Amino acid sequence: MVQMNLEYKEVSVKVVYYGPALSGKTTNLQSLHTMFSSDHRGRLMSLETQNDRTLFFDLLPLQYRTPSGLAVKLKLYTVPGQVIHNSTRKAVLAGADAVAFIADSQKSQALSNSISFKNLKENLKLNGIDFENIPVVIQFNKRDLENIKAVEEIEQDWGQSRFPTFVSVATMGTGVFETFECLARMGFEILNRRYNFDRKFGFDINDFINSIITDKIRQMANLKESMITPGSFALP
């Protein structure tokens, strides 16, 4: 749930990257960290196990200030994908305003993707978050590997859903910013309707996106090419 401190003119929004183990959640945040200007991003914090798999979470904070002086802070989290860490996943998911579900494109990981997506719905419910109303974006990562799910299959499986669906190679940064941009636009659209950020504080999602775009992002990102199915998202 968005946190507001109007005395200090601050708003904090929580975005969670969810998905099965080793699907590329941490790699997404690492890639975003290299793309964003240091003027807007904070330090990427990670807590890992001995074999470099996320134990608790990664956190990447972003900040943007509106012309009226409102500080909008986005906090991007990952969750540990390993099955044994469900209590941690539930805890990190608490208060989420939007979710990016990072799926593994390898055919051998189809069951893991399905189990993790079901787990996402269960943990949202346990946290009192309405699954039908929270913004969710799907990303099929690892498109550079062999024996992966065909784009046509992804379209068939997700084309009729409300979820925008992207393909990515997070290790190369492909499809990473596009997933983030879609989720940010969807999330702030809902928050705008609820809290009137635009009218009260002059918040503009296009200004926010443009403020964090760097030359590296301009060279790499293409929202239309990375998107497989739009779901309920309207392209800007």
C-alpha cells in the first residue's frame, strides 16, 4: 500500500518482482540499476546466500520530484524464489502496489512458473491485497536459451488475460526497462485515480518516465517490440 507523508511531501510506492527461483528477478534489478542515472537511483542492496541466490530481498530505490515539490519514491523489491522461503515472500509482498512476475522461458520450468504464479495469488490474498485489482505485468525471461516456450504459445496462454506480457533477456538488459515502464504506468494510473496525484501535486507519469530515461535506455528500450500481449495496458 502506498505510504504518504504529506507533512514532508513524500510518497512511497512499493513494486515487487516475484517468480520462481533463478528466473531472473535479481538480474532485472541489477540491469535497471545500471540503466538509471545516479541522480534518481539509490544503492542496490542485496542479501544473498553463499551460492549467490537471494535469501531475503533485493531493494532498488528510485526517486522523482514533481514541480510542486512532492518526492515520489519507488522501492523495487525482489523475493526469494526457493520454495522453502515462502514466509519471506509473503512478508516482502505485504503492502505491494504493483507486481512484476518474472517467468523462466525454458520449457522445463513451466511447472515452476505455474506453481509460483499460484503462490503469488495465495500470498496476495493472505496480505489482504486484491489480486484482481493490483497491477501485474508478466515477463518471460531467458529468451537467449535453447528449448524455450515459443512466442505463439505465450500469446495463446496469456493473450486473453488482463496481464501485459513481455519477453526479455535480463542479462543483456533486453525487455527489462519495458517491463518496468509498463508496470510504473499501470501502478500510477491506479494511484492517480485513488489519490489525485496529478491534480493535487502536479504529478505526470510521462514526466517521471522521461526524467529517469538515460541514453542507454533510449538505445535499448522498445516497448512495442518487447510486448507480446498488451492485456489491459494501453500503449502510450
